[in-house]
Amino acid sequence: MTHISPEDQARIDAIEEALLARWPETRIEPTLERIAALVDILGSPQLTYPTIHIGGTNGKTTTSRMIDSLLFEMGLRTGRFTSPHLESYLERIAINTQPIDAKALIFSFNDISAYLDLMDTKFEHPISFFETITALAFAAFAEHPIDVGVIEVGMGGLWDATNVVDADVSVIMPIGLDHTEYLGETLTEIAQTKAGIIKEGGFVILAQQEPECAVELLKQAALVGADVAREGIEYSVISRSIAVGGQLLTIQGAKDVYTDIFIPLHGKHQASNAAAALVAVEAFFGDQELDIEAVRAGFANVTSPGRCEVVHRDPTIILDAAHNPHGASALADTIQSEFTFDDVIGIFAPMGDKDVRGILLELEQVMDSIIVTANSSPRAMKVNELELIAAEIFGIDRVFSADSLTEAIDKAIKDSIRPLSEDTIGILITGSVVTAGEARTILRKKFAKEEK
């Protein structure tokens, strides 16, 4: 993040307060009515540049970051909108791969705020937090201006606030059970909602899907006449080998084979994300060939904070935003195959409305002991409830608890110091994007203090 003056910081904080005073992100009324009216009165900024729209359950944010990095290396001015954020809401709106400058955000907010108030009076429910920040991103990108928007779906697809874009290319990452209260109880229902981003005559990239999801997505593509590229059929990861600090890939794109691609991210799932991102960029450029050097540079420069991210060495501390069993399974697989710890101390702080048991069953395979705790969200699961579920799965002697994330981190670091031992100890902090973001802030302050 660039340095922000105290005056700008005060304004950024005030804008955040105004945003948070709106309907929270977790509360949704499935309709495009309000956002459509809002962007209409703003002059439809989201239609002033072409877009790539990314949906699915897991891997959306990283894939968005990869697409953004590739397009930027190819000389385009990019705007990327992702959610949720780890540490600052400015991360959600990125211009040329960097979080939006504070002054630019303040300008765009001032630009749209009168229209927000006007819209609030026209509908039964005021414009929500997510609708507001989506419109803010669209306006900031038009103002900049950008050449291409990379827009991640917030939740679902069909009625998600981002679905007022007219995307040339849509990407649908693996679909799993998540947000069932809004999206439906079955994979079929969830896939129907997520298929809503496939646009008429567009191009859709489908990452590996469960059979019942693939059926719904292909049905929708056929209905609107969209071209399809499917992982494992039209494109695939041909080879993958673990390299220092990441992995080396060969990807069969829809048009070409791309060799010697290094990505500084861990895990087999990241290779699949990279392949989807590359095919999305191929589709975006149409018949134009991609410059392999730009492709390699784009991937080499990718960062994905809070996604199996090593934030400290000695002890090795890894943060991951996994918040459903699918994400936890990918994380467990990565820890087993790409790290060589003798002992892993887990710190786990999930939200109360998630499949906590399902997540813990996956994590139990790689965590030798677990410290259950809570992040600062009002939705965080109560520590005593969490402790009971963890004890059932891990056995009581492997489960510890801490009242706060700070306390859990201090305890894990203390437990990782074993003076006469040859063991390599890893600390793995996971359970939610909020947990990963808060842990990042706590650790940065902690180690900055120690270095002084």
C-alpha cells in the first residue's frame, strides 16, 4: 500500500464507516433491481470497458488476480474488483494490479454518494454495502480509465450485484456447497444460480466441475449460444512440478501450449486456477497470439495474499482463507505434498454459519494439534462450541483454546520453540478470510516490534 496522509486516512475511515452502516455483505436480497437502477443513474460506467467476469465457489480471487497480472503484463490498463478483503477495503478495487490510491477512492466516492442517497429513497431497502462498493469500483474504473475490467462475483451469479456487466468472457471456477441459505441446498441449484453470469454470444471457461454442476453450466451456455472451454477437455495442466517458492507448469491452452510457467503459489489447485486464467486471457484476445514472455512474466508476478501464504520463517507461519471443506481439502493436500513439517500447530477461527465439522475433518489430516479461537467478527463461532466439535474429531488431548487470535498466535509461537529438537514446526492459521486478514495484521505488528 502506498503511504496515505492522515487527512486522507481519516476520510477513508469515514467512508468505510458509511459503507458499513449499510446492509451488511452477509445479508442479501436476491435481486438486480437496486444495482441496475444505481448504475443506470451513474451513466452505466461498467459498460464503458470490456470485462472478464469470474464466478464459482473456490479459487475466484486468485484466478482474478492471475488474469489481472497477465493482462497488465500484456500492456493493458486494468481494473480488478475482488471480495472480501483481507486487511483494507481498498484492496477490493485495484488499478493496474495495485490497490486503488486513497485519493482516487475518495474522489469516486464523493462522485457517487449523492446518487446513493437518492437511490435509498426510491427502494424499500437501502442500497447495500456490496452494491455500493461494486458501483464504486465501476465508477473508479471508468474514471481512471481502464482498458479491461476483471470482476469477481460476490455471491452466486444470476442476481449478484456484479452481474450488471456485459462480460465478453466468463470464468466459472469449481462449484461446491457454500452459502446454501441463498444459493440452494443442492449442487444443481447452486450451479443454476452461478450459471447466470454466462452471457449471450460470450465465451465461458469452466474449471473442473462435479458432473451435476457441469450439466447445468453447459445447459446455460447452449441456451445463450456461448462458446465453452472445459478443463480437461479443451484445456488442461499438462505437467506440474514443485519448484522453490512455488511450481513450474506446462499448460495446454485452448489455442497453444505454454511451457516453463513459474507461479509463486503452492498447491495443485493453483495450477488449475492458472490454466483457467490463461484460457480466459486467450479468449479475451480472440485470434491474437499471446506473447509467451508476457505470459511468463504475468504469472511470475502473481501474488495471492492469504492463500497458503508463507508470511514468516522460523517459525514458518502459513495463512490460508479456507472457509469450506473444498478449500480445506485443497489446503491439506498442499501442506502434505509441498511442505516437509514434522509437526503442524493449527490455529482455527471459522464463522458460525459454515460447515465447521466438514472443514475440521479435512484439517485433522495435517494438523498435529489445534488451537481453536475466534476472530473479531460477530459471526465468529463461539470458542466453547468450536472446542467441542474439534475434540470429537481430533481427540481432547490435541485440542487447545484461546480467547483471541492474538493469544492463539502467541501460544503457537511459544509452542513452536523446542530448543534441542531437530523437528521442523509449521504454524497454520485458517478458517476464514477475516481470520487470515486479522492474523496478517497481528503478525506484521508483532514482528515489527521484535525487530526494533
